[in-house]
Amino acid sequence: MINTSIYPHILLIDKPVGISSFDVIRRLRPKLNIRKMGHAGTLDPLASGLMIIGVGEGTKKLTELTKLDKEYVTEILIGVRTESGDRDGRVLKEREITEADATETFSMEKVSVALASMVGTLTLPVSAYSAIKQDGVPFYKKARAVARQDEVIQDSELPIREMKVYEAELLDIKYDTETKTVIIKARFYVGSGTYIRSLGEELGKRLGDYPARLESLRRTKVGEFKVEDAEEI
């Protein structure tokens, strides 16, 4: 049974990979026998981690909770760029990384410096598959319509947003000899409205104009709420 005693009317859920944020709501409703429910911030099916769920009176707090700063741990694959910014999108660009390049360009020191340079306020394009609205329509609907015509939205057409990065920490670097790509594991502490897919692509650019996409994404904190206190569904 879901425990609501820690935060009355607020549930902390650890969303697994493979389901949508609304799937979380759909699973919780019959367990709690409550219809009035919402969440403070979407996680895509490929992402996992902390979701704050408002139940009953708790739904009134969701707008405020959505504005909280957030922490993510992500794996960024360097060498491939996709339309969606993650592993499910159409490949737009590839660049092979040799073992020598991996040793020289992607040293712990150089990647740490590149991440540190991203701390601050950045103005970056967001993914074509974001929920940002253009002329009242979510941008991902436009992207899907363009994809059906076997075309690609140009970079110049992507929405631009200001994003705040408070902390960017390198956790690990791995070189894949088969795919000739590099995977960088990093932790980002960011302001609300910051797109980690955009940060992944920006990191690739700062390391030598390499294409990049997300391999994985996990939200670990929202404000003072931590994924360690969350329950699985």
C-alpha cells in the first residue's frame, strides 16, 4: 500500500523506465481509490526517477512544486545525435570516435572542465519532441507531422529557452570499442524548465562539436524531495 503519512496529500513515486507519467497516475488511482490526482513535472517513458504526485487537496500544490529546482543523473552518448535527443529518435548525425581521440579529448580533466563551463544561465534550443507550445500546439506534434513526410525539423526552427545550471559534476567516462562512442555519466542540478537533452547536446559541442544524445536519464531530487524517499509502483 502507498504510504501517505510522510507528506499528507503528496506521494513520492520512483517511476520506472518504460511507462509514461500519466501511466503512473493510472496505476495509482485504483490503488488509492482516488480520482483527483496529478503530478509536478513529466518524465518521459525512457526516463526514471522521482515524481511528486498530488492527491486530492495536494493537487493545489502542484503548480508551486513544478517550479522547484531539480537534480538528474544522466548518461550522455557522444558520437550520435538524434531528432529526439535520446536513443529512440531518428539518427541525424554520427561521428566515429577513435580510441586515441577518446583518450585525448575525453579525459576526466577535459570533460570536467567542459561541464564546469556549463554552470550558469544558458540559452539553448530544446528537442523537437518537447511539449513546448508553438501557436498553441505542442512542438512534438509538429515534429511527428514532419517525420511522417520523411523530413526533419531544422535547427533554426527549434524553440529556444533560457536554462539555469547550478551544478554539473562528472561521475564516469566509458569508451565503447564496438560502437566507437563515448558515454559520459554526469549529475546536473538545474532550475525548473531546463532540458537535460539540450545539456547533453551542448556538452558534445563543447568537447569538439561532437554529436550527442541521452542514453539514460534519472531524476533524483525535486527541491528537498529525494528519490530515496520515494516508493515503487
